[in-house]
Amino acid sequence: MKDVKRLVILVIVALLVSGLPLSAQDDAPVHVVQAGFLVTTISPVFIAIENGYFLDEGLDLEFVEIDSGQLGVSALMTGLAEFSDLGVEDVANLQAQDQDVVLVYSMVNSLTMNLVVRTEVLEEKGVSRESPLEERFASLEGMIFGITRPGAPTDLYPRWLMMQAGLDPETDAEFVAIGGGAALLAALETGQIDAYLLSPPTPFIAEQEGFGQILIMNSSGDVPEFRDFAFTSTVVAREWAEANPELVEAYSRAVDRGYQFMIDNTDEAVQILNESYFPDTDPAVLRIGIDATLSAMRADGEFTEQAIINQLQVLDEIGELEAMPDTSEGVLWTNQYNPDTLDDEMYSEGDAAE
């Protein structure tokens, strides 16, 4: 209901500004919206908002939190949001439905979703993160997995993990739709579910509180297939991008600066994120999550075709693809709106001194 209310507000805003071109007028920043999950994997966006990097680029970017990727798709396709963080499979599926969207910024180049399991369940099964990976896969038999929604990454990738041990996700486990990170964390604590797969910080919160333990830490590269993996990317409608290339490029430059600030000023970045986006997370736990995801983030937002292929191959093994889509540049993804700003004199060392 909260997400619906936010989208209604966006509709009202869109109506109020209808008729105005999406380009800067009188040097005023252009208001754009990014609909996405409140997770650390898009922290560079949050830092770019708080440090004014988007405003420097002529963008007034508003982040609207959602609990379902489908809401992000809906916001994007109805024009309520110009940007959203979606996966390669989302773009492939949308294009198959004649909805032309395209990946324009590679935020995270490996799977950062960690599998957290109730401590008592792991004790009963006699496994831990120190166990061989094959044993950890096999231990998933009979578990109740919490997911955000059917077909979401929280649903798909646990199924793939089970398949590595020869298990059938349809008969050897149960998948229950719970909602976002906070709801999944609460369900794990109360024993409604045995496990869930999600990006930081909530898996680390479960560990800190003692009721959960991370069994498979993809953010540290536990599973080889997930190491070069186009996991979290920014998506736009292709028609909008072609009409507003300078705005997409401005977005990329601002996010680049956000990433570089996090690298150069990690302690300060954690403080900003803790105060403005994750106030209920212990700073020490948040720092662990940030450190785990920074190594998986791309410094320049550029895509590689191999990372796209690797993710699609996993999805194909799960049975989520009817056919392997064209992975060449310009179809699902493009680097054309992604100027390399990290070496620019304008941004090279200035952020660290701010």
C-alpha cells in the first residue's frame, strides 16, 4: 500500500509538470525519478543525491523506494520514473513483450545477494559457511524460503542453488512471498521462514542479532558462477534515452562520482548512508555490508558482454528463458551513455577534499 501511495504521488507530480520538456530550462535542474529497492548495492546513487552530484549535473533526482521489481517496471513503462534498477532478465522479458527498455549503467558486476538461514536450522543440519559448497547446496532441501515475489531474484537464485545439488525446487523446498528486506528479516526472526536470499544489509543484521547466519556469501564470491555477473543495473526506456541522451549521461557521471566518493571516503559514506537511508542499521553492520558490496561494484558503470552472458546462462539453466537473447551491445545493454568520468580532471581528486 505504501508503494501504491508513492506511485500515486508521482502521478500527481507528472500531471502537474505535464507539457514541460525533459530538458533543463533556465538552468533549473530537471526533476527525474528513480524507483528502486532500498539496498546497499545502489549506494552510489544515494551518495550522489546527498552530496549534490546530481544537482551539479543539472538533475534533481528523487529516489522512490519500492518493495517489488514489478512496481519498478510499471513506474518505468508509465513514465512515472525515468530510472529503475532492474536485472538483465527483466529487460529481456520486457523486450520480448515489445516494451523497449535498455540497460545503461552497470552498478554491480557480481551477485551480492547473500543466503541467510535461521541459526537453529543450520545447527539441525550441521552445516555452516565453512562447510564445502556442495554440502551447503545439499542442505537447502526441505527449507522454507522467503521471497519478495514469485519470479524475482529472491525466488530464482535459491532455486538455482538447489539445482546444483540435484534438488528439485518444486518438490524439495517451499517458497513463500513475504515482501521487502524488513519483512523478510522479521519473518526469519519469528520462524515463519527458514532462509532468504537478499543483498546487504539485512543478512548481516540477522547475524548480528544471532537468529540467522549467512550460509552462502555471494558478495564475497562464494559461488564462482556469480562472480562476473551483471546483477544490478540501471534501466531506462530506450525512446526516452534517445530523446534525452544528455540526461542519461549526466546520471552516469553523478553515479560515478558517488562510487568514487565511497572508495575515497568510506567511513564518511557509511555515516551518510546510516543517517539518511539505513537509520535502523547498526553502523558497524552497515560498514560490513558496504565493504562487501564495494568490491562488486563497477568503477565506471560500463557493461561487458561476458557479464551479461553469464547471468543469462544461469537464468537459462533455471528455465526462465525461452531462448537466449542477443547479447551484443545495443540490444539489451549499451555503454553509449556512459562517459568515463573517473579520470576527468574535474572529478579526479576533488571529491576527497569536499
